[in-house]
Amino acid sequence: MIWLGKRNVLGVLVDAVDYEAATAQVLSAAREHRPLALTALAVHGVMTGVLDRAHNARLNSFDLVTPDGQPVRWALNLLHSAKLRDRVYGPTLTLKVLEGCAAEGLPVYLYGSTGETLERLTPRLQRMFPALKIAGVEASKFRQVQPGEDEQIAERIKGSGARVVLVGLGCPRQEVFAYAMRPLLDMPLMAVGAAFDYHAGQLRHPPGWMQRAGLEWLWRLGLEPRRLWRRYVVLNPVYLARLGAQKTKLWDAEPPAPSDERPSTFSV
């Protein structure tokens, strides 16, 4: 089990952690009725913080930020000698947490994505983990939260008996949602990115060699070029340039202090 704490990657505080330690943190918070916000960041997720200082401060307030992409793991090893042997990929971490929840009888709540995706996802998860208790599912409304609606969502989740919330709203909406909802819930919220789509069978995983080589972005770009071209073609070179500048100390990537101010509006 490896958990070396938070390390500065382009001003975003990312945890040098492995699957075992990240899973243990989530399950411990679930057992203890303790709030926890987790996200798994690839290059795009890190760059959302680099380009938006307010969002950077939100990310830096998360209890756990895992290196979802190989380039983020490489950055931890290059900048901080973390010696991590693997990334902590959101879809895989999701399955490890669900396996633990099933074993311990901890109910989960699925929030986000579309009703169609959730209808496909739920039976697949229950086939993978027959003992898993799914306390509730709630599709994204794809709009801004209305006054008082965040409290209503929190009450629905708590009333369901859930002990873990999986949030699949896409980056950065899911991180803003988890950050805003954390003070209202006594359980972990995991921003899991495309995990819902992958495990519902609506996205195909790239070959293992592409994942190990950090080329998952190229696979995703080939599948969704119109939606993702800017994310990868523009942001990847900027990430590498900033990483080189931080390593050579040409740029002081000072992380902003964590934020404790709940946003007045966010997407649900």
C-alpha cells in the first residue's frame, strides 16, 4: 500500500497513491460516516485547474486526488520521485471500491450521466458484484442547480441509505458537484469520469499497450474527434510545456490554498 500524500503537479495537489490505499480510504470513510471527496485526474483534469485558479483551489481541497492518467503518474515520479508503478485509473478504482462495498454491505448511489446509461450500468454492476447494494440511481439533469436543490439531492441520497456516492458528470462538472455536496453528506463522493460509460458498455477500453504507454488520449480522440480534439490537441502540449518548466524551475507552480467556499451555482 502506497500513500505518500499530496504533491504539486502544475499547482494542482495530486496524491502519490496506489489502488490499495485509495480504495482503503474510501471504504474507511464509508464505514465511519465521514465525508470525503475524491477525483481521479488525467491531463485534462489537471489542466482545468491550471487554467482556472478558482477551480484549482477547489481541487486542492479534495481529500484524495489520484493520478488517473499515465502522464500524471509520470509527473509525480519526475517531480517528486514518487516511484509509482501504476496510475490509479478512475474506472478501475470504481470497480475496486464497488468490490469492497459489496463485500462489506455498503450501499452505493449512482449520480449522473443519462437515464439510458444508468439503465445499462445497473444490471451490469450487479452481475459483476451480486452482493452489491445499489441504494439509488439519479441521472444528470444537465442544468444549473436551483435554489435549495442541492439540499434536496443530499436528502435523497441520505434517505436511500447509501454509504458511497459515485458521480459521473464529466470533468470539471463532477468535481464542482462533489466539492459542493461534500459538506452536505457524511459519506465519500467519488468523481469517476467516464467510468459509467465504460462499465455500461458504451465506451471501449483501449488496448493495454496503449494504456501503459499513456496513449489512451489518442484512442479517445479517434472515437470522439469533434468533442475531444481541443482537450487533447491543445491541452496536451501545454501540459508538457508546463511540466518541463516546473521541473527546470523556470515556472513557480505555486498551488493556491484549498477553498472552503461552496459555489452558489453548479451543474446537476
